[in-house]
Amino acid sequence: MSAGTQGANRLELEGTLAERGTLRHTPAGVPVIEFRIAHQSESPEAGARRKVRAEVPALAFESTARLIATQALGTRIKASGFLCERSRRSKALVMHVNDIEFMQGE
């Protein structure tokens, strides 16, 4: 590992587009959008099946942001990216989406 590298930070999440902000631009002119992914599943835990529900805050930049801006709420998605603090002042986690797939008819 190089200096400053702490290890893996990769997240893949399937769900629906639950909320979507307006496409805007950073001060450097990069397109960005904030959105939320609603996830539901079952996962094994302590020898039983646990129902999992979560609404995850996310953001995307450039072409991924433009794609999300065109999608209807409720659209099924599969997103991959990494977790990061929301800002220097906020320790709340947000998913930075690098890749998104829109799942039709599933």
C-alpha cells in the first residue's frame, strides 16, 4: 500500500431511485447530482435471515450525474462506488457512485 492508503473501500448496491436532486455544477464546472437509493433485501445474520432496509445518500459526477438526472423516481438501479464523508465539516457517509446500471423489467 502506498502512503495514505488504508485498504478497500468498494460498495455495490441495488435498489430504487428514491429521491433525486437537481443537476448542478461544481465551481470547476463539473456536473454533480445528489440522490438517494432505497434498498431492501434479506441477509444472513447470527444463523437467521434478517430483513434489510436502508435509504443511502449518494452523489455522482460527470456523465453518471447526467444519466441519473434523466431517470424517473422508482427506477431500479445497480450502483457501484465508494463511501466518503459528506464534507470536511460533516462525518456523515455518502456513497460516491462511479458506475450505474438501470435495470429494466426486474
